Amino acid sequence: MNAGTGVITGVRVSHSTASVDDIAAASGESQRAVVATLRARDGVREAYCLQTCNRAEAYVVTDDPVTGRAVVTDYANDVPDDVVEYMGHEESLRHLLRVAAGLDSLVLGEDQILGQVRTAYEDSRAEDGIGQMLDDAVLKAIHVGERVRTETDINEGVVSLGSAAAELVATKRDLDGATALVVGAGEMATLAARALADRGVTDLVVANRTLPHAEHLAEQVDIDTEAVTLAALTTVVDRADVVVTATGSDDPVLTAADLDDGNDHVVVDLAQPRDVATEARDLDHVTVYDLDTLEDVTEETREQRREAAEAVEALIDEEFDLLLDQYKRKRADEVIAAMYESADRMKQREVETALSKLDLDEEEREVLESMADSLVGQLLSAPTKSLREAAAEDDWTTINTALQLFDPDFGADAPPIAKFAKMGEMPDEIPEGVAEELPSDAPVGALSDDD
């Protein structure tokens, strides 16, 4: 297939079906590392990876869905099958729009995910993962996310996991006059710190691997705030009534021994992998919550946003149709360009033959060439219109027939399945020579958008 065409196949492990540990197991070392690995696979033209605290997702563009499914199956081979969700072409596109809109977030309509989609886009670009197909898809998702947040009320109320953590803590104890410890200095930690200050915390300690980043966060909170490094955690945790962790560490930053000081602590672990060792849950004076237990506090916000979510779904339907039309136009334009190139080669050959037999001056030669150009344009005008109409109606049989008529050798080197693929759908039967490309445990039906 040409640049700008292909089939998108996706895979996701998210909070809707998986635990924090499952998501951690599915996540790669980094988004860039995942994209680099996917791009190195045979047949992968483009790749995109989105990894956050409550999702690990990957998308590839291939010539056919068989190759795409084989690649993304390997992406999630370290987690149980029942928490992995595979997506065909159109399902992948719609899911990306819903993710950027905040409809697939733990906190319905949360704002942070839109920035994460943008960061993932830049990470994928840096690893040569973004081509025309994914560029259109991800930029459309970002556009949808922006529209949703300016045209609907989806982000009213609790709008982030950081604010959800503060909301949860406030239901468990009185925060007036409390001391809070925030571990981490990224966006989520910043949101948590601000939300805790808004709910009555009077003293805040920010601990981070690098002190300047902790100091920068401290400057953004309008209460007494102290900045320390992670090395000082054991000396400050004993005076914290509330602890919120949100680091990118691969290993726990707080152990059971760190929290076993005899003081009561409410701890919310927003990290993935976990920041707080699981043994800390066994301490009688320590209550630990994580991403899996935030569902309850976010459900109230979810109910409040049901009506707004309906408006968002309608907006997504509109933009999804526009995206599909955009792809159809591009596919039709590529077919039309191929048709004109084939006709131009014929025209050029015949004009040169005619000129070799005629003794014409420069002006007469120009008249002959102009007439040939005009004939090609007029002869292809009706087919051009028909091909664009066929693309709008998903009539790829007509389009492939047109390609064969104008260029019988078109697609001779393409995988056999490519001749049957239509917007990522699979044929009822796998053509000879293609079946061996299927994963051993993947039935043909599992590769369609309907599953």
C-alpha cells in the first residue's frame, strides 16, 4: 500500500478490565521504547503508544489486519488474556477519540489525559512512528479533546486523579489543620497538592528525587510548603497525616517500615507501578488506597457528568465520521493519482511515437501535446467522479477494478490479504498463503471490528 493507506490495529490494557499491576506488567520501559520495538517489526509502517497510570495502549499501521494483530498480540503477552482488549481499524479510531475526550478515564472527563495524548504523539514522532495514517488519527483525537473541553461541561467538578485523591482523603478524615506529604513533583502530584490545599490542609511537604522540581511545585501552592528530596522521606513521613504518592519510580518509594511509626496515616498511591509497598496495607494505623480503589470516589463525578457525556458522544460521532471521510478521500485520491499516472505514461508514449513520425516545429509540437493532455483530462473526468463516489460509499471493489484496468500490475507485490482488506475488516475466508501469518490462537472472526 502507499503512504497514507493501511490498516490500524490496536491493543489496550486499562482500568476498565485490568488492575494496576496488570497495567504495569503491560507497560514498556517508556512510550518511545515501545514505539521503537513496534517499528522494528516486519510489516509495521507506523506505531503509537500511550502509557499512563491507568492504561497501556499500542497502535500499529500495517498493510493488513493479520500482520497488525500478530504484532499487538506480542505487546500484551505478559498479562492475562481476559484483561487484554484488541481493536480493529475503526474501533481503534473511535477509541482514540474517546480517550482524548476523557470518556475512557477513571475520572470521567478528566483533563490530564489530553496532555498525555499529546506527549505520546511527540514520543512516537521521535521514534519515526507517526506517518499519514496515525497523524490524521491522533491529531483528530487531540482536536476532539479540545472541542469537548470548550463546548461541553464534561470537566466540571473533579477533573483529575490528583483532585480525586484529595476528594477521597477528605471523606476519610478532617483536613482542616492537617499536614500532607506529596511524593513526586509532576503534573499529577501538582494537582493533588493544589487540591489538598483547597480542602483545608495547612502544612505541605513535597518530596521529589530532584530538589529543584520539588521547590518549583512548592511555589505553586498557597500554603506553608517545604521541599525535600526522597532521601529525607523517612524523616518527614512521621508528621504527615495524609500522604499522596505520584512518582515514576519502578520500585516502591515508601516501605512498610517507613510508615510503621505508630502514627495514623491515610495514604493514596496514584503511581503505576505502585509507590507504596503492598506490606504497608497490613499496618493497623495505616490506610492505603490506590488507583483500583478510586472507582468509588469517581463514580459520583461520573453520575454528575452523564448528561454531558451524551453530548460528548454525539460530538465524537460527528468527528469520527469526518475522520473516516478524510481517509476515504485520501484513498480515492491515491487511486485517482495512480490512474492519472498510468494514463500519462500511455499518453507520453503515444505522443513521442507520433512526434517521431511527424516533422513539426515547436509550436505544432505544443499543440499536439496540449491536445493529448486535454484528451486524458476529459476521458478521466467521469471515472474520477465515479471513484470519489465509490470511496464515499465504501465501494472498494469498484476502486480495485479501476486500478486493475489502468494498471494490471498494481498491487502485485502487496500481501494477498491487502486485496481483500476494506477499512480493516477481514474476509470470511483467509486466502491461500496468508493463513500462516495468523497467530496460532487467533480465530479469523476475532480480527474484525465487530468483536
